[in-house]
Amino acid sequence: MQSTLNTIGRALGALCGAALAVIWVFTLWVPAAGLTLSGVSVVVALMLTAFALFASIASLRGHATVVVLLFLASFFPVGASLIRVDHWLRVVGWLDVGLLAASALLWLTRPRRRPVPEAAD
């Protein structure tokens, strides 16, 4: 059961990260996407695209700490404000929350190390 939940966490994180990357690239390259990006906004969109790709890779590798850090880096500046708008970009906030759920699954199902027995003197 633990292995299945770990696989679900990896898949969820990879899927959310990939979807976030596609959405940010779409909003960056298609002017009719709903955002007018210029100047600093373009840099932020590129940065969030890189964060999403890193989150996908970290999810596939099972690095829960990296995924939660990337969730924090992408959710609080942008995702938290987009989750409340009445626009299709609301999905960005929910996909960020999916990264949080994936990192929680990865953290809870991570392999535990067994304590090494101490040598008898």
C-alpha cells in the first residue's frame, strides 16, 4: 500500500508540474491567453516555468522536500492570488496545491532507514 501511495505521489507531482509548465509557456507565448506579460512579468513567467519543470523532476525522483520548497516558491507569490480570480488561470493555484499534496504523499511514504545495531564490545 505504501508503495502504491508513493507512486501516486510521484505521478501527481509530475503531472501537476508538467501542467504548470505548459500553462506558463502558453501564457508567455500566446498573447490572447488572458495575461498581458511584459518586462518583469516575462521573467517571472520564465522562472515559474523552470520551477514547474524542477518540481516535475523532483517528484519523479521522490524528493519531497524539493517539491514542497518549489510549491512555496510558486504558490505564495502567484498561485495564491490566482486561485481566487474568476478566470481560467485559477487552475494554476489548484495545480500548485496538487504539488503540496504530492509532496505530502512523498514525505509520508518515503523509505525509512532501519537503525544499525551497535556492535557488542
